Amino acid sequence: MIKSLLAKLFKDTCPACGEALISSRNSIGWTKTCPQNHYKEESYGVLGVYIVTKGSPRH
């Protein structure tokens, strides 16, 4: 019970639809994207930049 609660707290989900975000990483940072294109997080630690984009659903 506690394990599942902790997993929910740390699981990255889209704030619009609740689906799990798809993560990818490259040499300068990481990206987490909603499969429906509602939300995107980008982090570039080397540059000190964190970007959050709220998009629209794909058609």
C-alpha cells in the first residue's frame, strides 16, 4: 500500500489527461512529453534552463 502510494507521487503524468509522460534523454538534458501532445517538460541542467510547454491535442 505504501509502495503504490509513493509510486503515484513520483510518477510523471500529464496534468491534462493523466497519461504517463514519455521520457527521453540526450547529452545536454532530458525531455518528458505527453503522448497526446498536451504537455512537455524540457530540462537543460548545463544551461540552467527548465521549460514547460502546454500544447494542443494532435489531430
